[in-house]
Amino acid sequence: MPRPLPLLLVLIHLLLFALVHASLDSAIKLSGKLYFGTALDPRHLSDTRCEPIARREFGSITTENTLKWGETQRVRGNFTLEDAETVVGWAMGAGKTVRGHALVWHGGVPDWVEQIQTAEEMRSVLQAHITTVVSRFRGRLYAWDVVNEVFNDDGSWRESVFFRLLGAEYVRLAFRAANAADPEVKLYLNDYHIHHQGPKLDAVIRLAQDLRAEGVPIHGIGSQTHLVVADGNTPGMAQSLQHLATSTGLEIALTEVDVRIPQPANRRKLREQHGDYEYTVAACLAVPQCVGVTVWGISDRYSWVDDSEETRGYDAPLMWDVRYVKKLAYEGAMKGIEGRGRAPRRRRG
Ligand code: G3I
């Protein structure tokens, strides 16, 4: 008659194993992070194959498009927030935390904003837009991507109507307005190509240090981390993310992770994508200040990669394929979590 203890331990171990692997979010929470998230639009919630995956696997939702200026104030003075309410309402009802994206971005700016001619009018419009939208969701969001994609890859300021009229002041104004409208929500600066050393990472660090020195309320930096499979340009990702966190004294997050594949996708590339997801998730696990990982969507059926000029010829960046079959990339992300922050393996390049 086996002693009851070993059998009990085996059962407990099996139960724990099942719990840990119940979802990406439960696994990453057990590893001490806040969330494993995804980006959602209303169309994903009305897709009966997508919604259950969002509900089961993820603990944080980023509003992919519904809180962008082009969706929330397409016509001056007329705020259309119903679609955002749909996403935020679903997320809160499902017990998810919510990241709002993005209050100020050069992408999708309505024509009436592009046509503003004076600094004075831009200040007033920015203040009103941010105050109205942030106030509406006060107390319901974990974080806002307040300003998105401020710099060019060479570290220079990106041209936009905001920068043209106000210079760097537009960033300070945006963060202060958001904080005044919701003093509790975390305020992030979000950008891409800052997961590796370079002039853009340096520029983001300098800006964050300046903002903090001036007492501007900023709480986090989002590294979008859009990758190309086996592109090799991200050796030392964990080290770069640690440098970002240590140099700014802020929390960081991977905010838009996906790994696009040069078409046609094949088994070799899908295996490499598995490794890239493992490497990237492990990089967040290796940095104590990295609070979580958000992938930029669930299924390849909906990814931005299919619709963008800059990604023509690429495909299949996410963890579920167009038929909602789990890909090797999912196992890679789970292995990245299980590595529990061991320095991720160096990639080729
Ligand atoms: O909602 C309309 C729909 O009514 C219309 O029929 C359809 C046809 O044009 O367009 C729909 O809007 C599209 C929207 O996605 C929702 O699907 C816009 O045209 C399209 O431009 C928009 O693309 C988004 C893109 O940002 C531009 O805003 C992508 O979904 C979104 O994944 C992508 O995400 C960005 C981040 O915000 C910032 N970082 C880079 C990332 C990838 O570009």
C-alpha cells in the first residue's frame, strides 16, 4: 500500500502544473509579473472563436484602435467613445486590466487636427481632447499610452503637427493633462525599436529623465517590440530593457509584441518564431521592472501586418493562425515564462 504522501504530492504537482499552464496570464502571474495581455477591437469580441481565447488566456487588454484620436474625436467637439466602451466594458466584466492606447500619436490624426495652424489653438485642442477622453475612463484603466512614437530611429524628434506647433512641449502638456484628468492611472511613453541599443533608445531615456526632473507625471515606458523572425537585430534585448528601466527609474512593459514572418510561412520559420517568442517573453521576465507582456493581437486573421505597406510580404505574426489553431509561438511564449527570467539565449545576429 503506497504511503499516501507521495501520491498526494504527485496529485498536487499535477494540479499546480495544470493551473500554471491554464493560460499565459496565470503562468506569468505565477512568475511575479502583473499580466500577459493582448490588443482587442470590438470585431474580435464579436468573433465567437476569438473571444473565448481572449477571455481564457489574457489578463490585460489594450484598446487596439478604439481610443485613438481618429476613432474618438474624428469630428471636432464630437466624441465617439461607444466602441471603446464596448472593449473596456468587456475587459472589466471579464476581470481584465485595461491599457488605453493612444492619446497622442501622429498616426490617424483627423484632418481638422492636421489643419490647426497655431500653437495656442493646438494647446487648447490637446488639453480638451485628453481631458475629455481620460476623464471618461477615469478609475477604469491600469495605464495609458499617453504619447506614442515620439522619435525617429536616429533619435531625432518625429515630425508631426504636434511637434511642428509646440516642439517637445506637446509631450509635457499631454502627460500633465492626463494626470490631471485621472491622477491614479499609470502614464506611459510608448515607442518601437527601443528593445535594442541605439540612438532611439538613448533619446527615449533622455526624454524620460528630463520629464522626471521637471516633475512631469510619467510612470512607464512601453517597448512595442514588433519583430521580424530571426532578424538577429535584437541581441541583448534583456540588457537593453534593463538599461531602459534602470536609467529612467520607471516601470517598463512590452506593449505590442508580434513576430512577422517573410512569406510564405513554413515549418522552419514557425520554429524560429517559437524561439523569438520565447526569447522576447524571457527578456521581460529577466527585468524586475518589466510589469508584463502584451501581444498585438490573437489570431493572424486580423493582424495589422496584412494591411500595412511597411510589412508587405510578411505574414503570420501571432500565436494563433487564421483558423485559430495554436501555433508553436504559443509554446515559445510559455517557455519564455517558464524560464522565469533566466537570461534569454542570445539570438543570431
Ligand atoms: O474601423 C474601420 C472600418 O469601419 C473600415 O471599414 C475599415 C476599412 O478601411 O477600416 C477600419 O479602420 C481600420 C482600423 O485599423 C481598424 O481595423 C483602419 O483603416 C486601419 O488603419 C487601422 O489600422 C491600425 C493601425 O495601427 C493604424 O491605426 C491597426 O489595426 C493597428 O494594429 C495598428 O497598431 C499600431 C499601434 O497603434 C501603434 N504601433 C504600431 C502598430 C502597428 O501599426
